[in-house]
Amino acid sequence: MVNTRALISIILPVLHEAETINTVIAHLRALRHNSLMEIIVVDGDPAGGTLQAIRDNGIVRTLSEPGRARQMNHGASLAKGEILLFLHADTLLPAQALTRIAAALADTRFVAGAFDLGFDTSRSIFRITEKYVALRTRLTRIPFGDQAIFIRRAYFEKIGGYAEIPLMEDVELMRRIRKRDDRICIIPEKVLTSPRRYERDGILYCTFRNWALQVCYKAGVSPEKLVKWYI
């Protein structure tokens, strides 16, 4: 059982995020919570460009081989918290996120969880995507990485962490948890993620591509092949 004042280790895998990293850190520092918090930034850039841009001296900074799964596993290996929270650098948490996470995992029925997905834009078309993701998440109980996945550290270590694959590491982890018949909690509050990729490539194209990638992965296509379609 995790207590409601558990230390939460927030792990941010980054690559070329120097322009936004301080905004994300400031947002985390401003969260209202009862829990303790540590922030670990794992840079996949050998030059450490994002790490050099960080102004907060209280941040754990580390380099890793590139690849989100590798970076998150490396961050987890340094974490001291009872709870691990894996957060994308372009995603902002709701104000009570840490309190909600600690409370969710204080319930022994759950080993991991995530939030609903929201986009940091006023464009109405993104509300449709949000509703689709909310429905998909509740039907499958398989949240994606941009929904701020959190998990008990002891459990994460027990099942071997993220598979170090180039894509779908979040889906693979959640499917593995489901196959063990362990429970995943979905907190009905939205994180706000940047729509920058959707706006760059087109929301309809991105939505279809993501759906196609999920179908192909479920059908057995390897992440090594799928990543060529994602980039």
C-alpha cells in the first residue's frame, strides 16, 4: 500500500526541449499537493542541450542513450519515490494531480494509472479527439504515454520496466499489466498536452496514423517497422 504522502518521482524523458523545459518545471513546482516530489530530467541528447537550459537547481539531471523507453528506465533507476510518474515534456498536469495519484495508488486494487487526455488549444476539433481517447481508454484500460502514466515503483521493477523498443513502449507496458490481471486506474481529470505535432502534420492525418499504428501493432507488426511510419 502507498500512503497519501508518498514521494512521487516525476521522470521527464526529453530531447531538444530547451525552449519549454523551464515552463514544465515551473508548472510542476506550482502544483497543489500533499505528497513529496522529485523531478528527474533524462536527456537523450549526448550534448545535454535541455539539461543545460534548466534553471532550477533542485532538478536531478542525467544523460541517457536516446529512446523514450531507455530514458524512462534510466530515470526510474535513479528514482527514490514509491511512485513513478512518467511525463512528456509537452504535457501539463492538472492542479491536484499529485494528490490524485497518491490517493489512487493508496487503493491496493490498483498498480498503475493515468489521466484523461486534453489538448492545450481552444480549437473545437480537438474536443472530439479528447472524447474518442476517453472512450478508448475506458474500453481498453490501456492509456498512452501522453496521458501521464504513473505506477508503483516496486511493481515497475518487478515486471521489468519498459520494453526498450522504439515505439509503443507505453502500450506494451499497459498490455503486460492487463495480462497479469492487475488493475489500472483512469483519473477523470485531463492533462493538457501540446497539439504541436497535430497542427504540424494535420489532425486528421495524425488521428488516422495513430489508429493505424495501434491496429498494426496489435496485429503483430514490430515496433521497429512501425517507427518508420511515425517519424
